[in-house]
Amino acid sequence: MKRLLAITWALLLCASGFSQTTTVTWKTEIQQKHDSLYTIVFTGKIADGYHTYGTMTEMGYPACVEFSEGETGYTVSGDLHDLGMKREYEGEQVYFNEIKLAQDIHVTDIKGKVSGELNWQSCNEDYCNMPEYWKFSIGLESAIPAPSDQGTIENGTAAGKFNWGLVIEAILWGFAALLTPCVFPMVPMTVSFFMKGASSPAAGRFKASMYGLFIILLYTVPISLIILITRIVGGDAVTADIFNWLATHWLPNIVFFIVFMLFAASFFGAFEIVLPSKLVNKSDKGADKGGLLGTFFMALTLVLVSFSCTGPIVGSVLIKATQGEFWEPMVAMLAFSLAFALPFTILAFFPSLLRNIPKSGGWLNSVKVVLGFVEVALGFKFLSVADQTYHWGLLDREVYLAIWIVVFTLLGFYLLGKIRFANDDRVEHISVKRLALAIAVFSFVVYMVPGMFGAPLKALSGYLPPITTQDFVLGQSNTGNAVSSTSGISEGQKKYDLHLPLGLHGYFTLEEGLAAAKEAGKPVFVDVTGHGCVNCREMESRVWSDPKVLEILNDDYIIVALYTDDKQRLTEEDWVTTDTGDVLKTLGRANSYIVRTKFGINAQPNYVLLSPDGEQLAPVRGYDLDIQGFVDFLNSGLEAVR
């Protein structure tokens, strides 16, 4: 009863504006989250020896904000909420340094201003001060774009991490492209050309360096311009929609699949893919002009001539990059072109190395054939994405695995010389390197075989269709780590034809999940995911499957999986109307709009913890394979809701 009276007294003081000594120094900024949705962020520096509990009434008196009456140009959206608190530790002593609070508003007139009064209470080791107040006023025109992360708390992780794995993959593909028959013979030829045509060794090295730079620019600038133009013309939402369409719509995915199969057939020797000779000849003539202009045309000639070998590799990098953030396609192409151009520059500075590189021969065609097998395997990923987003049921997990097992088995036999294509030389004996590669390939095949009976295959989880699509699973559960849900959700209650991994049950619209959370008295775990999201599958297989994580998700949370690329048509009651009046009628488009406007999220995977009333309990967490960090993240939500 005393605690109730104390809280009531604090709330009354919020209205009266009563204050004593200031223990927190505040500053404000306003951030635009999406369209008309803005966030006012209050950042407070806490005086030494004090701490404050923000809006958590269970820990102390709640912070609150009173807006000035009579102001126009905005409406308040939701309640004041915590973004996080910074703490320092010295032995057993805890020092509180900074707190962040946030209030969402919908803006109708950008020329207006927001003013009011922020109230809070601070405590030290001996007592708590009377609630304090601080008046603020901020112009709406000063708004800045909101960052992808929304603060950090102890044991929290910011959302929106850059996909450095894609950059590493692009670098590896760049080096692999050098070993193709279209590119490798040009390495000594072009370097020798620059050394012979230069007036001095220094001039030759300069031209060869510029040659490498021009190669990088020719690969990187076009894709960067396309991305920048779409962002300038249409903004982040348009760029995200374009990338989402490329990554999930059936048409581009089927086109990518067919292109990969055609390039693979070309690598196997069925036909040769070349650009029009007229285009290549014009570039080659330009190289005779000399100077930097001639160097540029030499680089352009290399890019055009090598297209038949680098085209599918560049396509692989770009297509994967379109499933990521705004910067990833540009950085991925920069990484690819750096690796591709690096040997030209190194050999120009050290021409004596030319004597040590192997001569062109049949081994180059073998490299090309190996890349062809890899192209076939990777191409089915695009068909799988279309199959999952549209629920065709053509490429279930065991079918996908069967194709990969056959493809890599044939690759192993090719490496052993048991299979030979039209342009291959006869293999009289197997080199040690070729044998080692064959052993690695067959080992990979053996690793995949248990997956036909339901083994999780965690190393491949991002590339395989979900295990819920598999018809036959040995044993009673899909993964061995599945649990029996105690949330009271049955398969018959599902509104849309989707499944959660690991035997978990949940909902697939935010409205359904929040309604269930209020009924069960549990917080909500929002999984921002997609059928074509490689990192989502990896998080589920490597982090969610941990017994501690699985137990918390199953027992303590209502799970809502928001698929942002699903093409199922919504029932009319679930249609979403945007700020511009557009009506979104498919599950993926509606979910994508909801997570952008409500949480400021434009990528996947991301995870949000909500109270049953929809209040955010912790900063958004993105792709991070730290299991203990994920456990702490889930526990922080449980502590906040208590």
C-alpha cells in the first residue's frame, strides 16, 4: 500500500512540475524513424553517486513527460520508453553514467516545435530525492534520420550489423575469377604490355597501378550509381522495396536460376558466352591511344573479354548483396574487384614473378568446370527462395539435399578423372592437390547424407530450406532439440500457412501475437525474418537451438515471426493502410511496412522484445551468434516486463 501511495505521489508531481536539486543533465534530439513517425530522444548525464530507473515503476518512481498544451503539428504516439542505460563497474560498486528515454510522435507540420516538461526521480545509496523536472523545446525541422540501433543496454547488442561474411566471400570469388581461362592468360600479357610500352620502370609501374584502379572502378561505380540513384529518387523505402523484390519475387529468382544454369552449361563446354565482338573491338582500339586513356581502355577490354567467366561470379556476389543492407552491394563489389585487380598491380611492381606463375593449359579448363558445378549448386538457392515465398512445395529440404549430394558427388568423380568434358585433357594421373580436393568434396557429401533423415546440418542451415519442409525425419522430432510448446497454441489456431523452427509455435501477425500475449500475460518475442534470409536460418540453427534459448522462448515468450517476403494474401481484416493511403494486401509487404514504421528496422534478421501492451522492452538485436548474449537479451526483456 505504501508503495502504491508513493507511486501515486510521483505521478502527481509529474503534473505539478515540482523539483529540487538537478541530478541529471538532459539534452534532446529528434529523429525521423519513417515518413511521419518521429522520436524525441532524451539523453541524461547522471550526477556522481546517483542513479535513476527511467520508466520502470517496479524498480523506482517512473519518469514521465508532459507536453505543452495548445501546440499543433504533432500528436503523441505511445508512452515514454527506455532506450538503455550506461553503467560502469569498479569492484562491487556500480556507477550510473547515462540514461536514454524516447517518446514517439506523429508529425503533421514539420515547421512546428515540441515543448514540454520531463519529470524523473534519482536516488543514491541512502535515499531518493523528490521527483525533478526539466523543461525542453525542440524544433521539428531539426530532425535527423534515426540510426539502425536504438541504444545499447548492459548485455545488449545493436541491430543492423554489417555482413562481413559477404565481403570475405566476394574477395574469395575475386581471386577465383583469376583462375578462369578468360582471365588468367591476360595476366602476363597485360603486365608485359605496360612494362614494354613505358618510358621507364617507374612509368610502367604507375600505368599498371592505374590499370588495376580502372578495373576496380569499372566493376564498382556502375552498381553504386544504380543504388544511389534509387535512394536519391525514392528514398530508403524505395531502395529497400527494390532489393526486397529482387530477393523474394518469383520472377527475378527464376531468372537468376536460369542464368546460373546457362553459365554452368557454358563452363561445362556446351557453348561459349561472349559479348558482341563490335563492342570488344572498339574498346581494344581505344587501348592503342596511349597514356591514361589507353590504360583505361585496356582495363575496359579486360572486363569485357573476361565477361563470360566473371559474369556469373559477379552476379552471385550482387544477388546475395541485394538481400542485405544499402552499403553491402557496393562494398561487396569493391571487395571483389580489389581481389581481382590486385595481381596485376603486384606483378607490375615485381615483374620477375612472371617467371614463376604456371603456364596456361588444360588445368584452366578444369578450374572452369569446377566453378560450373558450384554454379549449379548455388543456382538452386534462387529456385528455393521462390518456392518458399510462394509455397509451391516443389523444392523441399530432402529434394534440395538430394540435388546437392548428386552435384558434389559428380564433382568428386570429375576431380578423380572419371568424368571428362569436351574441352578437357585426358587425366593420366591424379596430382596430390587434385586428390586432396576430391577428398574434401566427398567428405562434404558424406556430411550431407544424414540430412536426408533429418540431421540439422548446422553448417549449411542458411542455404537449405527449413527442416519443417522435410517429409521424413528419423525419430520423433525434427532436430533432436525440438520442444513441446506449453504456450497453448495449436496448429489449428494458425491464421496463415507458416511454421516456426525447432518445434516452436507462435503467430505470424503482430496483432495476433499481442492479443495472445495479453491473454497469457507473457512478453512478445518478435522475429523479423524472411524465407530467403540466410542469416535467419543460421541464427535459428546455431543460437535458437541451444537448450537455454529454446527453453526461454518456449516457456516465457509469445513468439511472433514477421516474414517480410511472404506472398500469402491477407484476409481483409489484416490489410494494412500506409501513411500515403496505399493498401497492403500480402503478408510480406504488410510485415515489412510494420517493422519499418514501428521499430525502424529495414533488414533481417532482427529481434524485438515487447510487453503485452506493445511497449519495446530492450534495444533491437540483430545477427549475432553469441548464445550467452542472446540469453541475456531474452532475460533483459523478462526483467523489464516484471
